[in-house]
Amino acid sequence: MNNIIEIKNLCKSFGDVKAVQDLSFKVKEGELFAFLGVNGAGKSTAINIICGELKKDGGSVAIDGYDLEKNAEKIKSLIGVVFQNSVLDRALTVYDNLESRAALYGIYGEAFKKRLKELTDLLEFGDLLKRTVGKLSGGQRRRIDIARALLHRPKILILDEPTTGLDPQTRRILWEVVESLRKTENMTVFLTTHYMEEASDADYVVILDSGKISAEGTPLELKNTYTGDFITLYGISEDEAKALGKPYEEIHGAYRVSVNNTGEATSLITKHPDTFRDYEILKGKMDDVFLAVTGKKLQEENK
């Protein structure tokens, strides 16, 4: 796959604050790419630079082969952005919001109506077209935000914490739409999130801390590098857990034992068969990876 985003040695400061420091990474075409970091880590700064909303101090940004400094307008036509905070005009109807946005991309008349029909079917908001945005719920408004970002069929969809505070139904619809577009249109999705289950589904993850990359790789690579496996044993006593000689904690009437890898778990099972009467083995989660890499808990920091 080709690299659709290439960032090299990107730098941006605000006074004495170095928001982004020598940042370099690549995003492959059609990939679900996750950008993780606590508030202030540099995620939004990097996104605003990529979108052409903020000037960089140094480094280079290339989108689909186009240099940002030379082809800013072309790059904007390739990107759709769903910002963390809605940018819709609350006083206008859903229809008027989308019609005015489409006009900026030269989409008028029948072409607009056709695209609108596609998006209302995709995101299930056909019954909301005549309602003013200010009277919509948060979940309904988010669907319109996404439709706005997709009007011009972008090659890259940037989602800046898109599901924060959403109801389960809207979250499900959003991710079904994203996966559908990735499959049918090979659309690249650039995601920032503090929901670790969303990051776990990404093809590639970059973890930012204080404007620098602290770790990167596929979710499986990161889990294998920064966290081990966990064995949850049911129906055993604390003495039995302690006898395994590994770190453990009590969770909901069971004991969770930490091991370095699956091989170590297998060795324990072989040596202590009577203890392993009822158990399950799980790999560490992205929460564990983030904590190991940054020393911070992402969800708590973002509340």
C-alpha cells in the first residue's frame, strides 16, 4: 500500500511550549490509523497542521504526494474532518447546513440531492433534514457532522475523538459507516480517541507524549512489547494464587495473575495443574500499553 500521509520532522511551538517536537510518521492508504495521547500531547496541533488550519514551524507534510506548502487547497479537497466540537451552524436546518457546505466544493442541484440521499441512507438521518441543528441531540448532531465531512468523497477522513459522549447506537452506526467506506472506497481514516477498544481495532497506532512519539506499531506489536498476558483463575484461594510466584490481584472473586507471555502461562499450567481448574488467558489491553509507555491513564486524563 502507498503512503497517503507522510510527516517528517514536524515542529510547532507556542511561545515556550513545544507542542510538536520532531514528529515523523506515515499513514498507508486505506488504513485505520490511531493517534493516542492525553490532552496537550500534541494530537490536535498535528491535525490542525495537516488540515492547513495551522502553520508549522519546521518539517514537511505530504498528503497523497502533494506538499502542504505548495498545494494547500488541493490537500483540503482530499480531507474530510469531524472535529471534536461540532462546527455546524445551530441556527440553520440540517438540509441548509449540508447544502451550503456542499456548495463550497462545487456540489449543486441534482448532484447535491443525489449525494445527500446517499448520506441520509448511510447515516440514517433522513427524518432530521428539516430540523434546526440547535434542536438535535448530541448523537444526531454527530451524524450530521460526519455527513458534512463526507459530502465531497474525501480520500482521508480525520476523526478527532468522534464518539466522546455518544450513545451506543450512534457509536455503532459511526463505525459501521467508517468500515463500509474503507472497504468500498479504500478511504483512509485518521483517528484520535481515548476509547481503547477503538484503538485496538486500528491497523497502526502512534502514542504521543509531550509532542513526541513514545511508541508506535500495530496493536499486537505494542501489546507484545509493552505488556504481558493475564491469567484469570476462578474458584481458587489466595494461597494458591500466591504459590504461582507471579504478581497477582484479586478481581471480582477471582485472581488475575500477570505473566510475560503465553509461553510462561503454559509453563505455569504444566507445573500447577490442580490450580488451573477454571481459567482464561488474555493479552494485555491498549490501556495497559498506554500506561506502560506514558505512565498515565488515558481515559482518566481525558475526563
